[in-house]
Amino acid sequence: MDYKVLNNNVKMPALGYGVYQVDPTKCERCVLDAISVGYRSIDTAQAYHNEEGVGNAIEKCGITRSELFITTKVWISNAGYEKAKASISESLKKLKTDYIDLLLIHQPFNDYYGTYRAMTEAYKEGKIRAIGVSNFYPDRLIDLCQFQEIIPAVNQVETHPFQQQKAAHEIMKKYGVQHESWGPFAEGRKDMFTNPVIKTIGDKYSKSVAQVILRFLIQSDVVVIPKTTHKERMIENLNVFDFSLKEEDMNAITSLDTQESAFFSHYDPAMVEFLTGLDR
């Protein structure tokens, strides 16, 4: 496993297991499977409604807590100092742990400044090892970085071969924020898994399209958290540290960037209304 050293010197695995859209009733089994095949980083969120499953797996896996890297996120409806503070305590209980390795603001809406104050306080108390954000576009990230005592350690944003976030990546690099990808496979949209360029490169290295995508992102200094409920694919996704893509192959995948989301824009008023209306 490769690791990234965050801006506060905490080490984060370059590849983890994401549980977005993993059924809460199956989450415990999936996380136990992931840990059993070698994953040590698990990414969940309050809005996924499966923190309990992750917590049960942490309790039962037999791996020392210090060997695991657990990420969760504060949802929009829990924004603001008081609500965020209470939600952090609730997440700790659900995850059955004394500390969270990485806590992110899930979306750049509602009183995220108040949320960040609560997170900063919990960080100083040792309840959180690193704090950061998710879905913060460069303008919002710069705004937060300019006015906070503690610079976000991570920004988790949609990142895959068709939306590589190159401009955003440079802003993150400038402020010392680690770029992390959600949706590294774009959920298969835009025929991701049959893309001829990526498939040809995979054949060259005797690797799957998924493995080439993960390797490309890792070599681009992006942390990845692929999701699957199938143990054999967990193993496949983890098996990306025994090869490196050559420069011409990296350039070929770089050329696939459309600089457009495969999902939605956080600048779209309809999407903002939808997101901010959830769980209210």
C-alpha cells in the first residue's frame, strides 16, 4: 500500500474502500470483506446511513484500531457549530471508536463555517486526526483556506478520467490540500469500462480497466476510494501497486478529460435545492 502524508503529517492510505450506496444491512459484511483482503482505509458518511455497519466491522475485524483509517462526513442538515458538534459525537458512537481519522464537511452548503469550528475543536481535543472538506470547488476551498487556523487536509471531489479536476488539483496543491476522488469509475457512466483507450492500456499491462483507472489517479497524486460489494472486485481494485503506467499511457488517459461532471454541478440551482432539501 502507498500512503499520502497529509498537511498535518498524518499518513493516509492512497487507496481505500468506499461504502457510498452500500445497503446498511450489507455494510458490515462488505467492510469485513474489504478489511480481510487488505483494505485499511474505509470511507463512510452520515448521509450514507451505514456508519453503524462500519462500526460493527471495526469492532469485529480483529485489526488493531490504529491500523485502520476511518473517514466520515458531516451532512448539510447537521451544519452549524452546535448541530455539527452533536453529530460528531453521534458518529463516534455509531462507528464504535474513540476517534475518527478524517472528518469532512460533506457539502459546501448551510453554515459550513460553524461546522468547521466544531470540527476544529474536536481535532484539538484529539477526537479527530485530520479535518477536511468534500465537494468544495476552488472558490469555496480558497475562501475556507484563507480564513481558517487549520487548513483542510483533504478535499474529496468527483474525479475520474473524464473529469480529472486538473485546475482544482493545482489549487489544492497550492494550499497543501490532498486531492481525493469520489466516483473514480463514474459509476460506469459514459461507457467508462469499455473505453477503447483505457482498455488498450489495460491489455498492455494485463490489467483491467478498473485497475488502470485507479493506477492513473494514484499516479496523478489523487487518493481513491472505489466501491464494490463483491469481494473478488475488492481484491482486483487493491491490486494496483505492482505496476506503473508509462508517461505515454498517462498522457493518453489525460487526453480523455472532458472537464465536465458525469453527474451534476454544485453550481446548478436545481441541484443545490435538491441537496439542501434532503433530510430536512
